[in-house]
Amino acid sequence: MTHAHITAWAIGIILFFVAYAMYRNKNSKAKMVHMITRLMYIIIVITGFLLYQSIMKTAAGNIHMWYGIKMLVGLWVIGAMEMILIRTNKGKNANAGWIQFVIALLVVLYLGLRLPMGFAPLA
């Protein structure tokens, strides 16, 4: 399940940047890419929740709390991505969304690399 989750968020981030570039260039197909990106958001959330459930079965101590925080920050990343795309589509300033996106992405990547499940070079 870990590989499915990592693949989903990697594809989701790529599609996010593609949709953003298409909205910036006023491409008529941007809405289609945005909808596919939303589908990836759903897959990211489902695979992340399934990973969280599997961690809860074997978690000891307070490690489950850190994974819960990581899950909430991951939802924050998705929310910031969606806010950026919507505001860009409407022609509004998306700077607040970009700031949130960068902060949340750095936090979720740090937690992902710090926590012991999977690849953990910072553990």
C-alpha cells in the first residue's frame, strides 16, 4: 500500500503543476486535468487512510499520534493545492495558497522521512 500511496501523490503533484500551468496559459483543457487531479486527491486520501489503519494495528507508544498529525498535514497540502488551482482559474491572487502549500509540503515530507514506516533516512 505504501507504493500505491507514494505513486498517487507523485502523480497528483505532477498533475497539479500541469493543471496550474494550463490555467495560467488559459488552456481550454485545464478543467479536464483539474478533474483528474481531484481523482488523484481521492486516491491519495484513501491510500493514506488505509496506511494509517495498518499502522494503528502495530503502533506502540505515541507513534500513532505523529502519523495522525502527518495525515492531517497531508490533507492541508491537498487543500492548499486545490485553493491554488481554483484561485488561479478565477484569475485571483494565489500567494497565500502557495505559502501554505510549501509549508505543509515541507512538514509532511519531513514527517514522512522522519517516521519509521518505509524509507526513513531522518529517523
